[in-house]
Amino acid sequence: MADTDSGGSTPEAPEQPVKTSRAGRDLPAAIAVSLLLGGTIIAILLLAPRLWVALVAAGVPVATHEVVRRLRDAGYSIPVLPLLVGGQAMIWLTWPFGPAGALGGFGATVLVCLIWRLLSHGLQGQPINYLRDVSVTILIAAWIPLCGAFAVLLIYPSDGYARVFALMLGVTFSDIGGYTAGVLFGKHRMVPAISPKKSWEGFAGSLVCGTTGAVIAVVFLMHKPAWVGIPLGVMLVLTATLGDLVESQVKRDLGIKDMGTLLPGHGGLMDRIDGVLPSSVATWIVLTLLA
């Protein structure tokens, strides 16, 4: 029926849908967030590299809390306080003690979490699902703060800023190459039961671009032979892809799409760094052995 209001008002224009990618994301928001995060990391590495430790230390509890909150919603009982405190210990103990500090902090965190969960019902109570909950707690401790500690270990050598750049360039180029090749050529699904959008064509694009990014970082920033970037790039692509698949499977088990809502277009912080965390371990291993 036509509008008969004497003011002659006109129907409102339909709301424009948010532009999304094939992955169902708000693409402009995702790009803006990526540029902001990337710019922050570049500024820190160029101007004050040791602030990288503080940046990782700030991100670890956020990502940990996102995962713990989702698990608690699903009925898990996770000792969050010792997990958060222990995560900080793993990060900051690397400054004076290196890898030994990270591993010592991890061992202490596991021990405290085991006892904390055991006594969560009091000395007279019977813990319920103890084995399940402590297993998941140890998984989180290794998955987020321990892997984060390896990201911090990259910054301590004299060329530490370049090592972190190698990590970030390899993972970023891997993401870009995988997304582009997947959109343009993706036909053969890798693991449709876990991540329906991932394709073997996309993985090939990740392998080419991720290795290229690693070689560029190794040659022009670390001033090492180009061949060092090849195993580094391959390891970065493998671990970044597997890290993404691991988080996808966890989210499928929990029946959720994202771990959080902190970063528009990405979900939570954990959704953004799921590939970076295991890739940090791979980068530290490869560069420690070869560079």
C-alpha cells in the first residue's frame, strides 16, 4: 500500500549488506585490522625490538582467556588463574634464562594446574572429569603461552628483529598465497571434514608464497644464504596450516565459529594467531640450527 503520510515521506533505502569474503568474513574490516596489527608489529621491531616481549606477553592472556571461556561454556573446568600467571612466567623467564626459563615456567604451570584442579572441590570432594580437564589445561598451556615463549626467544639474538620479520613475513605470505590460489583455482578440498574452504591448490599457493617470503627475509634482513629460507619457508607453511586446522577442529568440537569477537573480520585474537603460534616454534628451531 502506498504511503499516504501528508509529509510525503519516502521509503527507506534497503540496508547495504556487509561485503564478505568467500570465508564469510567482513573483508574491509579484516583488511583494516590486519594493516593495523602489521603496522604495530613493524613499528615495534624497527624502533624498539624488545617491546616485542611485552606485546607477546599482552596477547597471550587474551588468547588464553578466549579459549578458556569457550571451554567453560562447554562444561570444562579449567584452572584459569594459574594458567594466566604461568603463561606470564613462561614469557618473562625467557629474558634472563632463555629456553630453560620457558620450559621451567611450563613445568611449574602444569604442576600448579594439576594440584589446583585436584583441590577445586575441596579436600573432601571428589573431582569430576579430572583427567579430561587437566588434559585440556595442559594442551592450552603448551598451545598458547609456551608457543608464545618461542616467539619471544626469536628477538634476543643480535638480529632478533629480522628473525621475527622472517616469522611474520613467512606466515603472512603463506596466508595471502593460500587465499589467492584458493579463490582462483581451489577445486580439490584438503580436509573438508575440518575446514571445507581449504584446498590443495590453496596449499600450493601458500607453499610458493610463504617460502618466497621466508627467502626474502633471510637474504635481505638476516643476510644469510638464500637456501636457509627454503626449509624455513616450508616449515612455516606446514605449521601455519596445521595450526589453523587444529584450531578449526577445536572449534568444531565446541560447535562455535570463532574463539572471540575482539578483532572485526577475524573473530578473536586466537583466530588471528592460530598459525603464528606453532610457526614460532618452527622458526626458532630452524634458525637456531641453520642460522
